[in-house]
Amino acid sequence: MRWLLKRLGQVVITIYVVITLSFVLIRLMPGNVVDALIAQLETEGVEASQIQAQVANLAGINPEDPIHIAYIDYVTDVLRGDLGTSLWSGKEVSVMIADTLPWTVFLLSWATFLSFFVGIALGALMAYYEGGRLDLGLTSYAMVAGSIPYYVFAVLLVLFLSYRYQIFPTSGRAPDGMTPGFTWPYISGVINHAVLPVFSLVLSGGIASLSMRGNSIRVLGEDYLRVARLRGLSDRTIAVQYVARNALLPMYTGFMISLGSMFSGAVILETVFSYYGMGFILVQSVDHRDYPVMLGCFMVITIAVVVALFVADLTYSKIDPRVEGTNSDTY
């Protein structure tokens, strides 16, 4: 129980520190919507005595407030569940995130799971045929694909499969003009729009296969596998219950981290495909210096990563009984 309370305290402190640093760094950024509004009002001939009041009304903040006062107000609002209002669009940040977050989760959860499990399958094949042509070919591909950023694959896929051959749509998250609902035309359209973003991440997921290959080769040399063969266990039983399970253990934490950090990977991907998710509005908020939207998106990313690591702490002993009761970050 003490270990659990300690980890919960670390989670809360980490989230608080990251939110605080994000607030300070964002507010210190040069150029912002407030300055743009002030400049616009000045060009419109508004008197200087009225500019501050109009800016406070339009942007929802007082530009003359010092940063510590603004920080206290922001933290107080967040604790009440109010993430503020977008300075650029005028929409509530919580509403914007609630509208875009499910689409990002849908897109990147499929990409993350497929990348992980495809990497496991390829890594197992590479280890089983170690030194053969299949191992050489897949290893070469994994090394090349793993060194190429996923957005390069994204641009190439859009260029060839969208613009040249027009197999998949070039942008968007759903067919235009179609009423959302649980109908096959709409669902198939959503899947069709998500194929290229997901495929671009899967193509670049070569690191998982290399990790699985290395872990499998290491496990294949263990003494308990020789004992298992002497006991007359089938190759399938040895491969599944001994090799695969033990080779996957070191990759579990990396998988949980990738689940938490997948939201940050949406920034470039959703921009390339004009996929209106949380990463897309984050890019727009940076361009417009929209503080509340930036802080709201960073908060979601931080919470996702920290919670994923916390879940990894709680569940690692369930898949590896050797660390049960150690109360430490064994992985």
C-alpha cells in the first residue's frame, strides 16, 4: 500500500510540474493573440484607454495581469474542470478536445497496436530463421524503415496512393456531406480515411521487430529451453509459452509508453493528412499562439504518458511473477 501511495504521489507531482512548466514556457513565447488583438484595435482607431478592456472581453484574459496571477487563475479554473476558452476560435477548450480526442485515439491506437504486433511477428520470424535469407531481408528492412521518420512515409503514401492513383482520400477524417452514424457507408468512409495514416506508422515500425528478434535470440539460448525439449514438449508449446512470453517481457514497458505518447505523434501525422484530431488543433494553436488550447492539449498528453507508466507499474508483476512483491520498478 505504501508503494502504491508513493507512485500515486509521483503521478500527481509529475503532472503538476509539467503543467506548470508548460504554462510558464507558453506564456513567455514571443508573439501572441493578445498582441495581435491590440494591434488590430489600434489600427481600427480604438482609444488606448479602451483597448485593454476590449482585449480582456475578446480574449477572456487581462493582458496586464502578471504571470503569477494568471497562473493562479488558470490552476484554479483547471481544478474546477474549466480548461478555458480558445483565444482564436472562441470555443471552449474542453469541447474542442472532446470533439477531436476520440478521433486521435481511434487513429493512433490502431496504428500502435498494429505496429507492435506486426513487429512481434516479424521479429519472431527473424529469430527463428536467424542467419537465413528471410532474416537478412527483414532485418535490412527493419533497419532502413526504423531510421526513416513516419511522416516521410506519410508524404509518399499521399503522393502516390491519393494524388496519383486516387485510391484513398487526400485529407479529412470522414466523407464530406455524410451524416455521422453507425451505418456501413459512414463507417467504411471513416476507415478509408484512416488507412494511410495508420499504414504510414506501421511501415516505420521496424524497431519493434529488431527488439523482438534480439530478445527471442537471447531466450533461445537459455538453459530452460533445453530442459523443455528434454521433457518432450512440442515446438509450438516451447515457442508460445517459453520463447514468445519471455521475449515480450522487456518490450511491455515500451509498449505502454508508446500508448501514452501516441498523442504527441499525432501532431505531424494529422497535419500531413489534414485529419482533424487533437494533434491538428495543437498545431493550429501554436500558429495562433492560442494559450488555452496549447495548455489543454499538453495536459492531455502529459496525463496519458504518466497514466500509461503507472499502469505499467501496476501490471508488470502480473505478466512477470518474478517481480511480485518487490515494490520496485524492476523493468
